[in-house]
Amino acid sequence: MAKKYEGPAIGIDLGTTYSCVAIWQGQNNRAEIIPNEQGNRTTPSLVAFTDTQRLIGDAAKNQAATNPSNTVFDAKRLIGRKYSDSVVKDDVQLWPFQVISGTDDKPTIVVKYKGKEKRLVPEEISSMVLSKMKEIAGAFLVSPVKNAVITVPAYFNDSQRKATKDAGAIAGLDVMRIINEPTAAGLAYGLQKKSSFAGKRNVFIFDLGGGTFDVSILTIKDDNFKVMATAGDTHLGGEDFDSRMVDHFVKEFKRKHKKDISGNPRALRRLRSACEKAKRTLSFATDTTIEVDALFESTDLCSTITRTRFEELNIDLFKMCMETVERCLEDSKMDKSEIDDVVLVGGSSRIPKVQQLLQDFFNGKELCKGINPDEAVAYGAAVQAALLTEEGIKNVPNLVLMDVAPLSLGWALIRDEMSVVIPRNTTIPVKKTQRYATVKDNQSGVLIEVYEGERARASDNNLLGSFILSGLPLVPRGYPFNVCFAIDENGILTVSAEEKTSGSKNQTTITNKTNRLSAKEIKRLIQEAEIYEVDDMKFKNKVKAMNALDDYLYNMNKRMKDKCVSSKLPPMVQVDINSAIVKGQNLLDGGQKPETFVFVDLLRELKSIFEPAMAKIDNGWTHEDRDEDHGSTTGPAQSIATSTRRKLKEKLSWFNKSS
Ligand code: ADP
Ligand code: MG
């Protein structure tokens, strides 16, 4: 039975650019978005450090232009990642604040605070934003708040989820659950209720935010939410639309005033914030004015822009969004006609042109926009939060949330073979235990390397972490042990291995040791798996052939070591078999990679020499046979053995030549 929480419970949408907090209000039968002290319903996810104080939210954003190197934003892009992650490296170059590689390759933000250098990890920055949201809720409820549900993008891996949870804990929150943003949006619209009547609903979530674009297809059946597909662009959103407008006005300023502001960061930042405001206005007005006093060298910017012009400036970006929509549908193998609801999420989905393109794409279907798009995620998080409290249970319909593992999870067996324990798209939470066996005699330990991905070769996938299961008894190979993969409701993965039968138990667990992949990388891996399907099939066949040969050689070896067997074999046969074993082993251990057929043929030939010899031992070896083996007579059975032995020798000599 899951823990029940007491006291108020809030839902927090911890966004890359803006965050939002909400609480379920039983008496009104709806969630309430809680405005901050400035009256704004969303709060910038920014933290600034000055000589005298720390500022969070609007206050931090307002001073960003004058204090860029100590104003930290985009912590969500860093959370749960490594500094050496290529995504991080690319981002770091674009930010005005300093990020260095800290302990364990953790990205570490360096700022000046009260005259001293201060180093912060992304969790700390996010925790400051979360504590601000907690404070906003506390002020509204006139009592401190502890319990919260926090949302994350569907593609966040366990490391990013865990780090987000940690950020909550640092902020003094009891994080009841981490849920996916699209799932929260689906909850906000109460779409699960509709599905209770109509069976299954396919919901398309279109989330265009400040710096990221995420689309997901959810299938809601009864009260279960399942993420069927996700796609997106990690660097596409409102800020790009702002940039286009900034470029437009820089050009205009140059034309009108013969002054180039493009090299002046402060002027650019002031212009950018004016452009963001103008862009918001253009979502409900067809034109707007833009004014910035003394923008550059005491010249004011005073101009107008129409919605049409704004759309022209961004049309290629808007169209890119639609391509992603199409791709997500393709991935889900659904036709657009199968989508029951299209839900708008993210502040930028308020842009009329974006809505129009999306509606046209879905053949004129009405879009769900009853809840403000930049509030829908927090709204849904509040619904989920209420469901987890004693109070909430009475007020909101009961739901079971279901998400899926975005990539297959498994570990590397011998010969680099990926053994999938949790297949891609398995509903989580999930716990799966699989039985394996040692591959060598007297194998005292097993290296468990955990990977995510769809490729047949483990090393073509993404390595998440590894550990050793040690202390296995020194016995012949084939000794059993269990490996267990568990993903909890927050999407956090724990892998453990255990060897029970001998009584000498050994168990190790890894959690979030290394980074998982971004949505873009997940997409690439899945696409790659499709491209390399044939290659992967070939690889699997080869591993199968190699394993079969290995097993056979092992058993041959075992029988040959049995005195009762070997003593009955004519010396020539013994020599032949033993040398075949050695050659076979060399073929398996060799660095070069012969084609699969080489292993298959070799196995067939080994069998045709070994099996008749063993059959003869079982049935008794005759003198003729012994003579025959010296090549003096030719009986039908032995002629096969002799010819195959010759072929075998040819094969092995081919192998030796090619090696
Ligand atoms: P996040 O990406 O952090 O989740 P949001 O979903 O809150 O952020 O989206 C923030 C973005 O939405 C910002 O770029 C903001 O300028 C933009 N935005 C907010 N309101 C509007 C609006 N009315 N019209 C156009 N863009 C808007
Ligand atoms: Mg968002």
C-alpha cells in the first residue's frame, strides 16, 4: 500500500524557462493556479546572485541584463547530466554564466555571491526555484507546504528524474511522485474520465515551451496513461521566436539609425525582453508597438510589428514543429485520424499561427485549450498530488498513472550480446528478474554492464553503469544466478544481481550511476536500430552460432577429459579431436571476425567427427575401426569420418591462413 500523505499537496511544473504551481481545491472541484507575489501565474526559472542577495524568479529575470554572469537559467538542461555530455558542452558555450566540470564530472555553476566565488550544482539551482514555488504556495495557503508532485519531460532518464527529486528534497519538499509532463496535461483535461465511457483515447500532447518542444502520444484506457511515442526538439521554443524578432529589430535599427547594436550584449538583452513582451501581445492582438528607451548610444527604439510579420519571421520554425508532429505519429504507427484529442501545452502554443497549423494538420480538429497551455502541466500535477493525499482521494476520481520505459534495458552477455530484461515501451513501475548462468568453469564473478538501447550489440547501446556480482562458488560453468531490473514509479532504475542456490548470497545494486539519453539521442538510437536491423540480425545469428560452437567444444572437452572415454579412443582419433578442440577454441577466441557460416560449418564438421566416435565408444570400438582409423580400410561410416576430418583440416587451415 502506497504511503498516504497528510496536509496540503501541490503540483509543480518545473519548466526550463518558466515554472508554475497549482493546488487542487476540493470545494471548487478544480485546481487553482497560484500566482506569485507579482501576480504572475508563471515564475521564471532563474536564480541570480548579487553582492547583497540571492534573487529567484521575476526579480532575478528583471536584473538579468545588468548581471548576466551571475544570473543562472536553464538548470533543467543540466540536471542529472555529466559535464562531458556533448549536449551540455554545446549549451555551456552559449550561456553568459560559467559552468565547469566538478566532482564526478558533474556540471558545476560558478557565480559571484556576496563578493565570494560560489559553486553550485544544477540540483541546487533547481531547488531554489522549487523553494520559490513552495513559498508562493505557502503564502497563498497561509501555511507551510511540504508535499509536492513535480513534473519532468517524458524523455527524462532515471538520473534526471532522481536529480529532480533530490532538488525537491533540498528545497524541503516531500516529493510524492515525479510524473511526466504530457501525462500531467492529460490529467488536467480529465481525459481519463472521457475514456471511462468510450474505452480507449489516443491523446496528442503538443508542448511548445520557452526553449524546448516536446510532443507525445498518450493512450488512456480506463484510468491508465501510457506514453506511446515521444518526439521533440531540445532547442526549439519561445526563445527562438524572440531571437527572430530581435534580429528583425537589429536590422531595422541599423537601417533607420545607421547604428549596429549587434555587438552590445546589454542592448541586445533589453531588446530581447521587449520582444518577448511584444510576442505575447501578438498572440491576442494583430499588431503591437515596441519601445526601448536609450537602447543604444541614447537612441530610442520605437517601432511596431504586426502578427503577420512575426509569423513570416518564424514560419520555418513553426513548420519544423509540424514535421516533428508528423514524425511522432509515424513512430507511434498511428494515423492522425486515430487521435481523439489534441492538447496544447507550453506558453508558445498560444501563438495563433502555431495553433492554426496544428489544427490544419489534424484536419480541422478542435484543439483542447480550455486550460491555459502554460498552466496545464501544473494543473495536472496538482490533480495527481491530491490523489496521493487522504483528502484528495475523496475529491478526485481515482487514477493509476502509467508511463513506459522509452528504451529497452538490459545487460551485456558474453560476446557483447545485449540481453534485454525490460523491453522498450514496457509500462512502469516494473520489476523483472531473469535467470542466467555462468559461462566459464570456476567463474567467481560476473561483470554486469547495464545498457539502454535497441541494438543487438550491447556496446552499440548506451552504457548506464556496471557492477560485479562476486563470490560465486568455484564450480563448472552453467551455475545459475538472477539479475533483476526494477523501475519505480518515478522512472528510477535499480539493477541487482543475486546468486541464491549456494547460500553465499551476493547482491549489488546500481542506481543512476551514469547518464541516460536525451529525447534526441533516444530517437537516434531507435532510428539506428531500424537502419541496422539486418546487421543486428546477422550479429545475433553469429553470436548464436558462436555460442553453439562454444557449448559443443565445452562438452567435447569434458568428455575427452573423462578417462573412460579417452582410453577407448584410438590415439589418432584422440589427436584429431583434441586438435579440433584447440582450433575451434582459437577460432572463437581469435580477434578476427569470420563470417557466421564458418562457425556453423565448423560445428557441423566437429559433430560429424565427434559423434560417430562417441557412438562407437558407446557401442564398442572394433579392431577394424581402429585399423580404419589409420586409413587402412574403408567402411561406410568411417569413410564419412575420414572425409569430414579432411574437410575439417582444410577448414582449419583456411582459418589459420586467414588469421
Ligand atoms: P517551459 O518551456 O519552461 O515549460 P512555458 O511552457 O511556460 O515554459 O513557455 C514559456 C514560453 O512561452 C516563453 O518563451 C514565453 O515567451 C512563451 N509565451 C508565454 N505566453 C505567451 C503568449 N501569450 N504568446 C506567445 N508566447 C508566449
Ligand atoms: Mg513546460
